[in-house]
Amino acid sequence: DVCSSDLIHAFEPFTESYLSLEHLCSRDGKIIPHQIAICENTNKQTLYSNRSAPTNSLLSKDSRSDALWGQGLLDSNSLVEIKSTTIDCFCTHNNIRTIDILKMDIQGAELRALKGAEETLSRQAISLIYLEIIIGETYIGQPKFLEYIQRLDSHGYELFDFYNPVRRYMRLIQTDAIFINKDLKEAWEGRLK
């Protein structure tokens, strides 16, 4: 989701989920749904449509995921060709200079989306980034936690906190993380004085 100028842009590439999103958004004129994926390029992508729609991903299932999430939950029903864009392209085409909150829960493809936001990140034009980070073996090719830290740190973003940890067998397998830019960090630190 991209929030700018009191508008929320919500992205969902999977048709059935998009139709639900569109229906929900019809009640609020400030939420604009888009049937497109956010990733590192504007090429067509293959979406793994899984038994459980919330696990749909641009990444295929890791065979070890059943032990962490439940037998067959991430099994693919079909492969769907979808459109994609980058955060940088979307912002350029929609004249969005800054983003207050960027929230991503895209099943292991969050780093791909951040790679498509190089220009926006380099300007620190996103105040707060809220990411779901999958740590347990869920998708083939999912990024390591350190890769998120390195990419965002290279643009001056700082890890602020973790939320909603999910554990299995006494091990962290997923968490949400918030990263903030320098301006938001300074504003937060100013409140502490």
C-alpha cells in the first residue's frame, strides 16, 4: 500500500482477491485499488496461485514450508500471468513525490519491490516502511533478513521495531519490521527531549 496526500493506493494482482479489495475500496473514495504487482521491474510476472490465497506469491513454495505453515497450505493451484510495476514508476506516473507509509506484505517479494524503489529510497521520500519479513523456509529464493537491513541501511533507513512475531518450534519464522527515514527519526527523537 502506498499512502500519499490522504490517498491510499492498494495493490493486488490476483483477480479474485482484487475483486474483494475493489468492493471494500468502493466504500471509501480515498482508497484506490490497482490490479498490479509491485516488484523490481515492469515486466509481466508469474504469480503462484496457492491453495490459500493469502500465500500467493511471485516465489514458488519451498518444500520445507509444510512443516512451518501446515501441510499443503502453499501448494499452487495454478500459475497466473500478471502485470507489474515498480514503486519508482508508479510514483512517477502518478506525480507522487513522497510517501508517508509504505506497507508491504507480498509473501517474500518485499525485497524485489524495494529494488524497484531505488530513486524513491535514495531521496528518503518514504517516511516509514512497514514490511512483513519471512525468515523460515517458506518460498524458494526468499531474501535473508540481512538483505533487508543492508538495502535499507544503504539508503539511510533505520530499523525502528519489530511487530507480530510468528514462531514455530521455538524459532522466529516471520515478523513485521518498521524502518524509518532520517526525518521521521529526528522527529521521534525530538519528542523524547
